[in-house]
Amino acid sequence: MNFQLDLIEDKIEFFEANNLKTLQKKIESQVDENRAILLGVHSVSHQMHVNENGQTYFTAVVHFKKK
């Protein structure tokens, strides 16, 4: 039986929320999970959108890389 492990070197994840606090919690949770598989944050990009009703919408893209 052949057993082979491939390590993840890069991973990009997308997040969305209606407020910044929720977005931050989602990202922090995923950072902790990815730290367990030896991935660290390489870069973060975020945007905010306000719809016609005045509601805000936040998105973020986080690029994780092998440490």
C-alpha cells in the first residue's frame, strides 16, 4: 500500500458579512484552523459595499501561504 501526503502551499479563502465584527471573527477562526496545517496569512484584501437601502456589506479575501 502506497501512502503519500501532499502539503498545501497556497490557499485563498473568501469571506462575507454584514458587519466588520462578524467578518473579523470569521477570518480569525479560519486563521487558527489554517495555522494547524502550517499556513500563515500572506495578504488580506477587503471591500465594503453600501446597497440602495443603505445597508453595508463587507467582503475579504485572505491568501494563506506555507510558513
